[in-house]
Amino acid sequence: MIEISPLRPQDRAGWQPLAVGYNAFYERVLPDAAYDRTFARLLKADELHGLAARLEGRVIGIAHYTFQANVWFDDVCYLADLFVDESVRGQGAARGLIEAVADAARARGCPRYYWLTQTNNIRARGLYDKVARHVGFIRYDYPMV
């Protein structure tokens, strides 16, 4: 049985390899200090929120999300990161994490809950197409450096 709950201080050792895996998928290499800072921010749960999926007590998946101001609504929910250990994919951890974030968004009264992924993230998109709908947006990133 997969358990979903907020990140706890004792999750640090299980969280970091998943966070590194997530960033590696998106071809980012970050210094350890970035992981230290991010985990501390997630535990504070002020602006960033983190969930862990656990199987038999072991952290097997993570989700990071935030509530954002919006021009037309009080705020919306953005699922920033979702990653599940490859050895346990297909057992419901990702869906459970997505649904837990949806519950948090509903509790806050958010009218919108969304996320982004790469077009070639075929396996994840298979799940996303079952639980959400693709609305056709294309993202542009303005170079800041």
C-alpha cells in the first residue's frame, strides 16, 4: 500500500536521489547546496509544498507544488515537480501524488491545477492523459542570463 503525506525531516535521504533523478531527466545538474536549500523550503511549507509517496516506509516518489497568484482568480495550484523511482513505476505512486496535490488545491479553493512536461515524456503523458486534459498551450522561456 502506497502512503502519501507531506515531506518529513527524516525523508531527506530518500528525497534527494529522487530530486536528483528529476533534475537529471530535465538535463539539470545542481550543486548539493541547492538541494539543501530546497528541502528546507519544502519543510517550511510556506511558499513551496512537498509530498512523499512511501512504500513500506521507503520514499519512492515526490511531488513539489506551489500556490500562485493569478490575475483572474485568487490563486491557482502548480505542480512543479513529480518523480517516482523507476523500479516502482506503474504501481500508483504518481497518480496518488497527483491526487493528493489536487486535494490540497481543492482545500484551498483553487479553480485551476496544472503542470508542464516535455512532449517526449511519453510514459508520464500516458498517465497525465488519463487524469487531466491537455489544453494545447506551448511554453516559451525568455533567456534571463
